[in-house]
Amino acid sequence: MPTAGRDDAEPVRVLWAIKGLGPGGAEQLLVSSARVADQGRFSFEAAYVRPDKDQLVGTLARAGVPSTLLGGGRWGRYVWPIRLWRLLPGFDVVHAHSPLVAGVARVAARLLPAKRRPVTVSTEHNVWGNFSRPTRLLNAVTARLDARRWAVSEEVRRSMWPSLRASTSVLVHGIVQGGAPPAEGTRQRVRRELGLMDDAIVAITVANLRREKDYPNLLEAARLALRDDDRLVLLAVGQGPLADEIEALHRRLQLGERVRLLGYRTDVADLLAAADIFILGSAYEGLPVSIMEAMAQGLPVVATAVGGVPEAVTDGKTGRLVPPRDPHALAQALNELASDSNARLTMSTAARARARSFDIRTAVGEEERAYSQLARR
């Protein structure tokens, strides 16, 4: 291993390996981790595969973590494993945050001479049922090559192959605590910019346009809820491969301006400040960063009880939980909360209190302890 005989005064060299650096939950966790990491004791870099998912490259760089694109160029989608293999000897620890990249990184590390081989660790960010069968198989058969493995929620851990659960620790990640709140007047400014009425009840979702987020469930629930409450408006923040399909469904349901598909936004915190309720209609989840960010801003949550969501949201206290793929239940929960300002206020206070436990420093501290121990082996 490259760490044999290393100078303990040198920073531990850590590579974060991930499929893309777009605005997804796992990617946002890397940004939050970079902002609180001990960059005196650890030297961090990131490597990513997809050239079209690079929105957070600059943000990571400003947080002190440079990035390397593995999948660029004409043949990038085919040769990125070779590029990753060539990159690995420069590091003591490789921490994978995507199942496909994790499987490739483990094999690539094993193909290196022992003296140049980094230790591999990984974090599982989503339930295994959300992965394609080949990715799930590669991830599973190579997982035992990791020196340490974490899952972001108990539900994610339970979704793994039984033979791997015992060696996987649940490590709830989180958000950077103590940041400056939105500037005074942000709520009114954003609502004015969006042309929203003063008495509008604004629900917001922050979720990429991917199959697991189940936008058909959300949009059908919105259609039902809007029919019963003239004040309701839904803002949807996110981009992804299903954009055309979801826009077509939006037109077919005749949702008009009362459901705004806003696409990718860099002002999510301001949009949350303008909202009254956070809503998520997912079919699968790990532990959504967007829910933690919304609760930190005091938004009660209406969401499907999937993945780690019930570990973050307490039904009846910080929000409402409903079964997945049930737009009628999702609409009813949204209408009930929209019509009850006292319930929203009570849940808002409880959500802020619960969000204080989502501190990214706790997870980063445990990861850094593991990095140090493994680098000294």
C-alpha cells in the first residue's frame, strides 16, 4: 500500500470518486463535507465520470477540493476506468460515492502493485433497488474489498445484500450548520419575482428529474390538490434525463402556472425561504439532503415514507408521511397542511429543532478518523 512508511506529518491524500458532480444529493454532500473538512490534516481531490454533470466543480474548487474529469473526450465513456486506475497511486484512500464507480475503483486498486495501492472505502447513498441490475451486481461482488463501508440511512443498509449488512455502518450525513439565514425580505422579493400572490400557499420540491423521484406521482397529486385549494402553488426545482417527459406530462395535466418547473437553480435557499411547505413524492430514496435543508429553514414536510425519509421526518410532528405511488394520499396531506396555518407553524418549529441534529461535521469527523487509521496501516 502507498501508505507504508509514509510520513505521518504529511496530509492524508483522499480521492472522492463519484459518477457526476451535478446538483444531486450525494454531490451536495461532498460540497458540505469540503466546507467543514480538516484540510490541514487531509488533502482532498474529486474525480468524476460524466462531463455533462459538472455544475458543482467550481463550488468544490472554491471549497479547496479540485476535480478531475475521467470521462471526457470522444472515448471517455469507455476509457474512464483506465484513467481512474492511473490516478489511484497518488492517493492513500479512495472514497467512492456511486455504486458503479465504487465497483470499478475497488477492482482498479487491486490491479495495482501492493506498494502503490490505496485503501478503498465507500458510502451507499441510495437503496439498492434503485440501481440497475449490472451495477447492483458489480457493487455487491466487490464490496468486500472495502476497508470501511457506510450507508446514509438504516433503510439503505437494509436494502443491501444480507451478507454485507453486518459490515456496513449507518452514518447519517447532513448539512452545514450555523450558516447565515436568508437576508431579510428574501421571502417577499422571491415571491414578487415569481409573480406569486401575497396569500399564496407555496409548496416546493427540490428533486432531480429522475425515475426514482416519481414526478408523475407528484404532478398528479398537485393536480388533485390545486383543484381543492385556489391558493396553492407548486415550485419544482431540478433537472435531469426525464425533463421532456415531465414537461409533456405537465402540459397534459394542464397544470399551467400553478405548477412551475424551474429547472436547475443556484438560489435554492432563497426559494425555500419563499415557500410554506416542502413536498417530495419519491418512489425510492436514501436520505434526501433537500429534506434536511428544507427543515433547517423551518418548512414542514409532506413526503412519501420511503428510504430514510421516516428517519428524518416524524409524521404528525415535523410533517406528514404517506405511502409511495399514492397521489390521492399525497394530495390530501398537502391540502390538510395548506389549510391549517397553526399546524404549519407548530411543525415549522419542530422541523427547525430536528434539523439541528443533521450536522455534516459529525459524519465528516467519523470519516476522517477512518481515513487516518487506514492510512497508517
